[in-house]
Amino acid sequence: MNAAATPTLTIVMPVHDTGRILLDSVRSIVAQTLLAEEGDDYWELLIVDDASGDAETRAALDEARAMSQSVQVLQNRRGKGAAGARNTGVFAARGTWVGFFDSDDLCYPDFLRRQRDAFAMLPQARWRSVRRASTAPSRRTTKQGGSRRFTGRSACCSTAAACRS
């Protein structure tokens, strides 16, 4: 990523002693079609290590960092919990939009494109959340709890996006 470029999207991933499982989550972000089309300057993934103590997680963090120049690893010297780790990421975020992604989440390759397109349809929207994924073949949207969620192959496990102003 060009240090002078301001990314449009920051994804914050809190991590604590997750071991190698976080690599699948990072791969599912790096494989996003939107990110491949827009290039490295469009996004950043901030993995916030919340004082992990195991060697397997530290090795996985090094491997994740090597997946893309847009992937950065931040360290909390003392454990702050998942919310504190997310806050560390938000404070370091440079993107206009911030999304949260847990270290055990996976998403389909077109997930971020669908999120961007949903925001484009509702420019007054300030935040969006997705509750859960469905592996059903349906591609319909359903209204649940006052927000729209995608079901079917284009859904993603728990993530949220908030506008930074």
C-alpha cells in the first residue's frame, strides 16, 4: 500500500491466541473480488493482536502479514479484550469506512462488493450489519430487525461497517 494513499476501506480483525485459524479469515478477505479490482490502495486490513501468548498465533500473524501489503499487524501489549482490540484498530484506521471481521469469520468473494453496492443504493445509510451466513442457494434479501441482510451464497459471517466522519 502506498503510505500516502488514504484507503477507502479499513477492516479491523481482533485476534487473541487463535492459532492458524485466522489465516482462513485473512485469505477470505484478500480473495475479495472488489479488493482485487480496486487495488491495494483501496483497503487495509488491521489485525490487532490482543497480547497473544502462543507461538502458533505469532507465526500465523507473520504469515498473514505476508499475504498482502495491505495487511498490517498491530500489537496490544496487554490484553484489552475483543472490544478493546477493535478500538485499537479503529483508532489506527485510515479508511473512510471501517468494517469489523472476527478471526474465525469467512466470507464469499463478492461480499464486500455487495456491501458497497448496498451502501450506494442508500447513500443516507451510516452503518450496516450482517448477522449470519446461509449456505442456502437463495440470493434474495430479507428484512430482519430493521436492517436488510443478504441470504444465500453472497452472505458473510458477522461483520459490520460504520462510517467515519
